[in-house]
Amino acid sequence: MVHTFPMTLPASLVEAHRVDLASKPSDGWRFAVFDVATAASGDTYVLGGARRYRTPAQPPQDPAERNFTYGMVTRHAPDGTPVDTALFAQPHPDGSPSAIPEAGDMTLAVLPDGQVALSEKPGSTFLLSADLSRVTESWRMPFGWSVEEAGPGDPYAVSLSVTPSGRLLAVTSEYGLSNWAGAHANIVAVSEPGSALAPGAKPPLNAIASLDDRTDRQTDADLRPYVRYQGAPVGGANRPSPSLTELVSSCTRRPYEYRDCWLGRPAPLGDELFVVPVFSRIYRSGNRGGEFTFALLDDQGRLTGRLEGLDLYKDSPFTGFCFTVAGDPHRGRAFHLNRYGLYGWTSDGQMRARTSTEDEPFKALTHFALMGCAPAGELLLVHRKQNLLLRVPVPEDLGDLPAALEDALRTYGTQRTALKKRFTPVNWHWAEASARVHRL
């Protein structure tokens, strides 16, 4: 069944900081949704952030009027009702620091035991209890331009995803790559079957792909003992070969475009098959028509194919930076949404569904971002401006997806009208007071 519900803000946060919800990004106010993950129980976890930044001549004396930055994870019941919200990044009212610091890119994953894993660049991972009331474990990777500057830390993953049997599909970062400063997401790895991420337990990860193998600058200080290849920590020449850059550039007439390419977030298509997005370098002049590959890798690192059927220009993900590939590992399907259409593939890489945003029934898709796929086989789409999540059931036959999507977009309009009457949003911001708020 098509289901729409709002991505809410805690009313207590809005009141405490006297937020004018009618403000726009140009006024220094922004609320955004970064990731969505669903649990087997039917609960939906939404990762977002709220920020107010103004540059007055003098800092306001009233603390309520000052700038702030919050990260937040909200747990929604199966009917969409917000139940719990965890706030982090912003210091507590007494000035003590948050258990989870402010970061850039963040991702969510719900583990088989119900706990929530929050990962941040360059490689920190935090475990949250299922009710979001506390941080049960943290593995931190401090920021630095080199491992000597940052210190060894205790990192884990840049991003995590979970396969049907509970294996972890991870991306980890490395220092000392090529002539780059800082840590870069570079290794795709998976955990062993039966291992679990839990408080006090950080399962080893087996590397299956290395994006960049230019590691002349690496030393023993750059090794991470929990990321392994052939029984030893990944580092220097001990890594999967050939590199992922070589693998994807060998199948194009323009291999030079993959120099200094970067990894998207991998998605599982099963316990032993994954889609790994690789994108060419971002240029200020624009990248439409630039190279990208949605590579299919097995758990031994073999390139078994790619998601076929996309045109580098007409279907470019670089317009609007739509880089997410969602996997439905329970059914062996993959999906991608960008400004030009929504596409669906089977696990052999064959495209079975294509909807063009040039067609009238699907024009509204340009306003949505694909966040993932629920265990029940639903696409999770978030409206970028209206802050609403649309769950779209995917039919067994992907050839029927366009019709199902057309029906879902019609239903979205009806359900949105009902939600507006219930919540009375201000500038599409949905403040809600019923959820428990936890400061981490």
C-alpha cells in the first residue's frame, strides 16, 4: 500500500531556539533529510539535520537566538507516527559536548538486533539503541590531513549496509593515497557470515575492492588491523588487484576520465552480490556526459557485470548530484533515481524498468530523492522541498513498475492534502511534539 508521512522536527527544538519556520535557506535556516533506513519490525529511521546560521554584527546575548547545528535521527512507527528523536552534534544546554560530534556525510543502517549504526566520514561509527535513547558504543576516527596529525583513533566504516543474512557491506577510508591529503573512502569490504557489530565487538572486514592502488606514501601507521586482505591488514600492495578504477576504466573508450574517481555507497543485491557505484571526478564546469559505472561485484571481489542500459548524457546522475543506488537484496533488484528518470534492474544487470521524467505522469519525480528500499520491497522516496516520505510498493514484475509509480504519485497528492490539514506545516516544515526527544 502506498504510504506518505512527514519528516518531522521536534517542536521543543523549534520553541527553544525560536526558529522561524517560514525562513528560507537564504535566511540561514535549513532542514534536510540525509538517509532513511527501515527495520524488520516496520519502523522507519530518518537521519536529518537542522541548522541556523546568521552573521549579525554582534552575537545575540539571548542563547535562544544564537546559531545552532543539530543532527537528528527520528524513529517512526509503521503507521508513520514519530516515536523517538535523538539529537546530537549541538552541545548540551550545560555546555557539555554531544556523544556524536558534528560531521559531514552521514549514513544509517539498522542491524539485525534492532540497533542503529550511524556512520560518518572519514570513518567514525556509532551504535544507537533501537529506541534512540543512548549511544551504546562508538568507534571514532578523528579528522586530520595525515594519520600522524589525526592520531590512530579507533575507526570503523564510512558507510554500512546489511545483507539479508546480516553480513555488513562497508566502505572504509585510507590515508596516504596518491598525492591526496586526508583520509579517502577507498576500500569496499564485507564481514564474515555470523559476525555481528555490537558493543565491544567490531567484526573484521574482508576487502573485496580497492578503488585506488597508488599507495607509495603509505606506512605501517596507515594500516587498520580490522580491514584485511589475504589474512593481513590492507595497506601498500596488500590489497585487491586490479584496482576498481582499472576494472571500470577497462570497459570504456575514455579510461582517463576515471583518474581520481570516487566511490558511491555500495548496495547489497544479496548476501554475495553487490552493486558498487563509481563516478568520475567532479568538475566546476559540470559533469553531464561524464563517466560513471554501477559495477556488480561478488563477495570475492570479482567483477561480474554492471547495471546496463544507462546513457552517459541522457541518464546522467551528475545533474542534481543524484548518486544513490538502492538495492533490494531480498529480491535481487536494484534501483536508481535521477533528474531524468527512475530505473530498475534485476541482479544480472539487465534493466527491466525505465520511467522518464519527461513524461507527464512522472514529472514530479524530479522533486524526489531515492533513499533506499525497505525489506518489504518498497522504494523510499523523500520530497526534497516538502519533507515527506513516500513508500512505493514495487510489483514482482519490474515491467509493471511504471504503472505502480504513476498510481503512487497520484496517491501522494491525496495523502499530502490530508497531512496538511492534520499538521498545518509552515513552509513545508512539520513540527511535532508527540515524540520523545533524547539528547545524545
